[in-house]
Amino acid sequence: MSDITKQSLSELVENIKGKKLSSSEVTKAFVERSEKSKELNAYITEDYANALNKAKKFDEKPNLDLKLPGIPMAVKDLFCTKDLKTTAGSKILNNFIPTYESTVTQNIWNEGAILMGKLNCDEFAMGSSNETSFFGNVQNPIDKNLVPGGSSGGSSSAVAAQLTPITIGTDTGGSIRQPASFTGTVGLKPTYGSCSRYGIVAFASSLDQAGPMAQNVKDCALLQEVISTYDEKDSTSIDFKRKEYSKELTKDIKGKKIGIPKEYRVDGMPKEIEDLWKKGIEYAKDCGAEIIDISLPHTNYALPTYYIVAPAEASSNLARYDGVKYGFRAEGENLIDMYEKTRSEGFGAEVQRRIMIGTYVLSSGYYDAYYLKAQKVRKLIKNDFDDAYKKVDAILTPSTPSSAFKIGEKTNDPVSMYLNDIFTVPVNLAGLPGISIPAGHDAKGYPLGLQIIGKAFDEQNILNIAYAMEEKINFKNNITDWWI
Amino acid sequence: MDLVSKNKSEYIINRHDNQYEVVIGLEVHAQVTSESKLFSTSPTKFGAEPNTQVSLVDAAFPGMLPVINEYCVKQAIKTGIGLKAKINKRSVFDRKNYFYADLPQGYQISQFKDPIVGEGKIILDMPDGQKEVGIERLHLEQDAGKSIHDLDPKNTFVDLNRSGVALMEIVSKPDLRSPDEVNAYIKKLRSIMRYLGTCDGNMQEGSLRADVNVSVRKKGSKEFGTRCEIKNVNSIKFMQMAIEYEANRQVDLIEDGQTIDQETRLFDTKKNETRSMRSKEDAHDYRYFPDPDLLPLEVSDDFIENLKSEIPELPDEKKKRFIEKFKLSPYEANILVSDIETSNYFENVIKKSDVKLATNWIIGELFAALNEKNLEITESPISAGNLSKLINLIKDGTISGKIAKTVFEQMMEGDKDPQKIVEEKGLKQESDPKALEALIDKVIDDNRDKATEYKSGKVKLFGFFVGQVMKVSGGKANPQLVNEILKKKL
């Protein structure tokens, strides 16, 4: 089989289970393609030799009952992996090798998958273009010098370029869905509490959620089924009945009520996005869904709310990177001097900016005006969704207000960068599941995504809707292997 | 010249013509008795090798998350019940953010706005009566690690064994008025927690320490003065010394026409003085906010009721029972209930012996002997059972009180059965009237002249004859019988 890397996860699983392919063959194919794709800079850490060894071991005694039998996989470098360097895209963790494994990745290895390496991402997942990574920009396989989105930019690039059959990212304000949208791939941000945060380098604890990124909805459903478990080690993990999403996946969404929130028609939204949304509505109707106009009145406040809550939590979460215990340390005259030098040299500009914002909004005298108010608005945003879900089963929106932009285009304009998250951020604030699926191209031929937002714990429903629409949309990613 | 009047519990500082009252509030940090830490499973044993009781959570490794230890929550609620306090069914853990080398997370998880326990009270027994001290709140929080500065001239070492250990911060209202009340307060609080088994109260090991808030005001004033907080004082004696110094310092400032700065101070135990650590302006901005890694802590009524059923009889109730049931004086009851081990010992002794005698022997002989040997009641060489036997030997007249002291001394050398000591050493009391008559006859015979004097009205000499009989009998003569027979014979 020559085109191993072109196969979807589901095909690969089937072929390995049917003994048409060995794990070694599959792993070798993805490793070789990854090695030929260094220009994309999707990897921070490669672990190919170990991956090939593990594949060989798997083939010696293959357990074909597993859900991901011998499937090679690279993961975002925000997941702690035992004995393999985990950097979170930061200089401050450049030398950090965990002695432990995140619950989400452990779940994946327990189902037979094999780690190939760690994928690039924005520093501490703070960014929308992968440009804040200490390890450099990531190329979008769609076009040279195009950002792959962020923060899971290495992940989206690697899946789109088929360096890994599937991957996992993390999504705090859109970090799975936006890069998926920018690379013509599928990305699911699960309900908050669905996937354990144990062992994931924290950005904003009340928003962070791991999720699958794939070439299609079915693969996404399968991986979600593997990674979503209740975990006592994460106090915010929720013990609810998880479904076998891939088994229960259906294209029958007849009669499902899909809401179209009027507030998402933002000023200055490109016509292409407007058109894409309209097309999406037609696709949904074609699938038998009922379209209902809804209102999410506090949408406008989501972005400012997010940029208070997330930096506030981040400023505290990142306090542990102080040069004392692990990671990078710059020597100083005394403790304070060491702190200042370590954190000034160890953190990049965007991370420092957010630490400053977060520290400011939590400061005495400002707390009520910013953090406390943001928490109140957050509740209103959640209430908006609760009200909407009295009328509809899911909500359809564009994933992003534009297609992928050029590397460097927005680097010096943080606000314009933050605006990228305008459609994805409310979902995190409300703790809901959201999925981005590729739905078309803009005039430049760059992919555009649609987002389907679900009720809490109703991943199955949005996966079904995405699955049904995916067939109607029949999206084809236009990747020329320009870097090879 | 420091003129401090200390009539009973009133503590007043006199300067020139002014009288000043001292107002004290305590923030006690009590280590929760628990096998493992507040948010991790690491052990909490005292005195372990540095950094051997540290988990990835305690050292704040990337991606590590806190998980609340239910046992510590139960301990805090039990303590709240012991303080007759309101238990808050919903409480919230906040992050207190600051940088320090022994604070791995860069924040301490504490409870700020919504503590687990609300208002309560403690009753103090002062020489001139009872005093109620209000409890403002009790909250759970993590301890920090330990910085060791004196092992190396250039470097500081950090031991994280203590990092993450559960503490209860118990905040009193500013109801205390003297160093003596502070002494009584700490002892009573410690006693309650020991009864409950929620804190061992061991100040040497740092299980109990306090921040002391001190202010002064003119006697009769209703307004509070500006307070200073003396951080982290770890013995009652030091607390008292710090308060005395600090109160006098503040009075001097006021008398000198100066104002007091609200500030945090340290007590230098060597120089016996407090000195400024940081002023209000330099105070940390801790940027408290609810810890997003932890959901609000919610406990049900059932959960609280179950814990209530586990609460043992506490010192106040025990004291009341001892007074009513055993007719002890309040003074005796206070001493016997002051710690649970003493009260247990007492109750074991009186199971089979006379209450009055037991009370006297425990408070008198036993405490003195233990004190002399610097032993705790739990280390007493004399078991409750054997003390009980000794008391019965006195009660049934087998030995006299005086002989009993000799037996007691021997028992202190090792837990010997008093019955055996009496038999082996032939210490049994002589209560045979015939034998005593013979003895007495001999004594009268030997002291004819004195007997004549006695008969002629010198009744004081009676004591002389008793003493002679006791002496001749080697202290074994039954004093009561000796009295009776002597009276007849003389």
C-alpha cells in the first residue's frame, strides 16, 4: 500500500485490524513523511526511533481489540509525556522532561497508539497563529508562509499535511477549532470536564480543554471516545455517562433544530464568511435539520470577558515557572533578581503581556471592576446559551471571521489577533462542546470552517450533525506538498 | 518606668496619668492531624529527611492538579463544631498569589471570602471567672515549604516536606485583653483540638503557631487603636513577651505624641523586642481569586450531622459533669479536664476508687512527681489501675496516708503493685487495738512526767504522745485508733 499516509485513521485501524497493514509499516510511513516535512516545523520534539521500536513490539504481539491498534501519533507539546521533553512551546520549559504522563495521552497509549513526537504550539497555548512559539513558526501546508492557526498550530499542520493520522490539541479560546478551520481539518473542543486536564500544562484552568483533531468527523469521534474519561486526579473532571461516539455516529439528523445566532453577524465580517455561513445553513437544511433564528445577546462581551478571565488565571498558573525547581533558570544576584531574569528571558512577549494583564485585573482595587465583572458577564453568556438550548439542539456559526493569514501579518497587532477568536471564545466561556468542520474555500483557495456548538455533554449530537453535513459539503483539501 | 497593674485578669498599662488597655486578636495556624496533605497524598510525618515527602503536586510540576483531602475537611468541620461555630455548607478555595522560593506554585491555596467555618466561641476560665472569646472564622489552607538560610553562606536551601500540609487558620475576634488571657486562650484552643484529635498542638514542632494582632487604647475608650501584627510566634511564652513589649512600645509612642503605623512586625526572641518587617504600604497584593482548579466545596447536612455524632465530650462539658457528678471544685475540674489524657487517667482511677482521694492524689502527688521528672501524664510510671489500688489501701485503712507516700515513691520507680510493696516491706497499718494498747502503755510508761503534766491540764502534750506512738510503730500505727486509745489511757 503506497498511500498509507493518505488514509484516514478509521481506514488505518481497519487495515491493521484486518492485518493488511502492520503497525511498523504505518509508523514508518508517517515517520518518513514527517522527516521529509521539516520545513513545516510542525514538530518540537521527534521521537521516531522509539516510535518505530514500539511499532515493532506491537507487531510482535498485536492486540487488535484496541481502538487505536499500533497507530502512530504525534501530540501537541502541551501534554506531559513521560520521559519525553515537554516544552509548552516555551524556552522556560526547554529542558523539562516529565516523569509522568497526562491522563489524556495515557488513555491514547492504553488503546494501542504510539507516540511519534511532540507538536509545535504557541507558547503556553497563548496565540492564534503559532507565532509565539519559542521554537519558531509553523507552516500551513495549504500555502507557504501561511499560519496554521493556533495555538494548536503544529497539530493542525501535522494532520492536514498527514504527518500524523490524527492528533490532539487543547482549546482555551479556540485553539483547536481555529487551526482546524485554517487547515481544512476537523477539530472538536469537548465539554469542559469531559477530558481530564491532569498532566496538561495549564493556561487558563477554567477554560482549558483537550480535544481531537482529525481529517474527518468519524476519526474525531473515535479519538474523543478514547480521550474522554472521568479522572479523580482532576477536580473539575465530570463523572457523566460517556458514549462510544464513533459507534453511535449517525448521519440521520432529521428534525434536529439548529440555531443561527444573529449576534454572530459581526461588523466587517468578510462576505466570504457570510456566504459560507449561508451555504452551511443550506447544507443543514439538506440534511433534514430545522433552522431557527436565535439570539445570544451577550456575544459582544465574550471577547473582553475572555481576555480578562484567561490572563487572570494564566498569571497565577504561570507563577510556578520561577527558575527554582525545574526548567530554565537565569542566574541572579539574589532571589528577586533571579526571578526577574528567569521570567524575562524565559517567557516570550505574548506570554509576558498576558501575565501583565492578568496581574493587573486581579490587583486590589481593580479586581471588582475587571475580574469579578468578567465572571458575572461570563454567567450571562452561559445563560444566553441555556436559553437558546430551550429552543434548539445545536448552534451553527462560522468558525473564524477570516481564513488563514500570512505569517507576520498580525504579529504586531494583538487586538486584531485576538479578534480571530471571536466565534470560538463564547463556547469556552460557557463550557460547551464545539466542533469545526471544513466547509469551503475563500477566493484564495484557503479553507474555511463552520462551527457547530452543542449542549453540555452532548458531543454525540454535534458529531452527528457534523458527520451529516460533512457528507453534503464534500470538502476536498487542496494540498500540493509544496514543501517536499 | 513600666507600671503594669495586674490585679486579677485586668491588665492595664499606666503612663503618667493615663491608663491603657491592650486589645489582642490571634490568628492561630494549627496543623491538621492527617496522614496526608491537603491536596496531595504525600505523607506529613514530622522530622523526615528533607524533600522526602513531596509529590509532584506539592512541588507544583506542570499540569499537576490539587485534589481535596476529604479527611482534612472533616477535621476542620469537627474543629468548627468544637468551637460551637457555624459550619458553612459551601466554602471556596482561593489562590493567594506571591513569589517565594519555598512556595512552589507561586500561590498558596487558602480560603478568603468563603471559609469553611464561620463565627464561634471559646470559654476561658480566668481566676476571676469565665470569659467568652469570639471566633471570627476558621479556614483551611496549605502550608508553605521551609527555607533554610544557615546551611550555606551564599545559598538558601528549600525543604518541601511541609509544602501542602493542611493548616487551619483560626481567627479570634479582638476580644483578648491581657497576656494571661492569651495564655488561657491558646491552652483552651489546644485542649479542644486535642480532645477532637484534629491538631496535636505541638508548638515545638510548629503544629501550632500564631500571628498576634496588638493595639492599645485608653481605658474606657470604645474605639480600637491602630494595630500591629506580630508574625509567626511559636510559643505561648513568646506570645506573652511579644505582647508586653509591643503594647508598651505603642503606649510610649502615643504618650510621645506620635502615631502608630499599621504594620507587620517580627518578634526577636533573643532581644525580646518586636521590630518592623513591612509597613502597610509595602504589604503584598495577594491577588486573591477563586482557584479554578477546585470547585466550591459543598458539604451536606448529613455530612455535618455524621461528624457531630463523632464529637467526644469536650472540656467544657466534661468539667460540668465532673463538678456535678463527682462534686469536684471548679478549680479541680479545670485541672483535670485541661487535656484529654489527664481526664482519661482520672476517670480510669476513679472507676474503682474514691473520687475525693483520687482527685487529691492526682492533682497533688502525681502531678508534682511527674513535673519533677518532666513527664507527661501519658508517660506516668504509675498506671491508673495501680494508683487506684493505692487509694483503696488508704481508704480501707490498710495503710496510712503517710505510708502511702512512701509506697507512692516506690511506685514512681516502676509501675509496681502497691499491695505487693506494702506486703514486701511490711508497711501494713497496725490496727489491732490490743497491739496498739501495748504500744501506748509503753509510751506512757516511758514518759511518766509528761503524762502527769497532761493530766494537770497541759492538753497540748497530746500531740507529743501521738508522735511518740507513731515513731515507735515505725509510722504504721493507725492514727485514728491511736487517738482513741490514747484519750482513754491518759
